[in-house]
Amino acid sequence: KAGVTQTPRYLIKTRGQQVTLSCSPISGHRSVSWYQQTPGQGLQFLFEYFSETQRNKGNFPGRFSGRQFSNSRSEMNVSTLELGDSALYLCASTPTGPYNEQFFGPGTRLTVL
Amino acid sequence: AQSVTQLDSQVPVFEEAPVELRCNYSSSVSVYLFWYVQYPNQGLQLLLKYLSGSTLVKGINGFEAEFNKSQTSFHLRKPSVHISDTAEYFCAVSPSGGSYIPTFGRGTSLIVHP
């Protein structure tokens, strides 16, 4: 099976712009989670989508949003970018079942100038 | 709620030496435990997981971990490390028996010197 894919891999934006990141989960996985990874804060959970519905949400401002499509692909959007949004954004998909093992994509490296 | 503490932010070690990366967790319910590895410029990859049963869990690349319920620990070990083991290692915990998002530790950077 193909792994989790994320596009683009690298992105440079300026403050105030908005950005959309995309994630394609492993075929058959219906849960998609998003994380922000920074050197100072480590891995922070943004939100999780399951069957096109947001099921869990982390403690991030409303500038961070996401959605999931019927084919389980997911997008996350960050509006009004700030310098502090520079990070590696990771997407993970989880198969149906109770074990909660997550399969991660390679991430999108976002740099805000 | 769960929490995870990785006691060392950085662990330097020489090649072929043994290594232990420490992880302690806190939870009021039964948990599943995971160790992930992240190589530079990559996502996280599962090393091993504890769901139930034997407390000694073997994973990929020669790593193993031992679940100690009384000490609420899940330390990761390898008897002989290689340069290629240089990476960031994350411990994670999630409540068992449901669809929960794992809670991750802050990570431990393993640096293997020749």
C-alpha cells in the first residue's frame, strides 16, 4: 500500500497570507490527524477528522482549520499567517479499530517570512 | 487525561554501545504505549507498541521496550547502536479500548558518535 502523502513538501509564505496543505491517507484509513512540530513546542495536535467530520480538536486558534473529503483526503488551512506558524506540519492516518497506531506522512515544511 | 514525560532531551552515545531512552507516563485508565522514530526531514515511523500481554515488546531495527505498570514507564532499549540510529525518538500514550488521539512526549534526540 502507498503511504501517507503530503503536498507540498516545502512552502514559503509571508506574514498575513494564507496557506492550504494537503494530505492523502493510506487507502482504507478514514481517520486523518494533523500535527504542528516545532523545536520549542515539540509535536502538538491540531485536529482529527473521521468520515468528513472533525472528531477531535487541539488547542489552536481559529486561524487553523481543516476539512476532510469523501475519499478521506484532508486539507488544512492557516489564514493570516504569523512568523510563529513556521513549522513542520505532519499528517497521520489511522486505520479503523481501537489500537490508535498512526501512520505519518513526511510533512510539509512551512516557512513564514 | 494522559501525559508523557521523556526524561532526556538528548542522549549522546558511541557506536556499538547500549542505549536506553526513558519514558514515563501518567494516566487514570488503561493505556496503549508507542515508540516512534523520526529521521531528519521525515515523518514519524512506528518502532514498536504495547497493547497488552507480555511486558517486553520487540520492535524494528533491534529496539525493544519494557512496560512497567507499577512505575508507569515504557523505556526503549537497544543493546548496540549504529550511526544510522541517530534520530529523534518519541514516546506516545493513548487510552485503550477506543478511538483516541495519542499524547506524545517532547522527544529524545539520540546522537550516535563513531
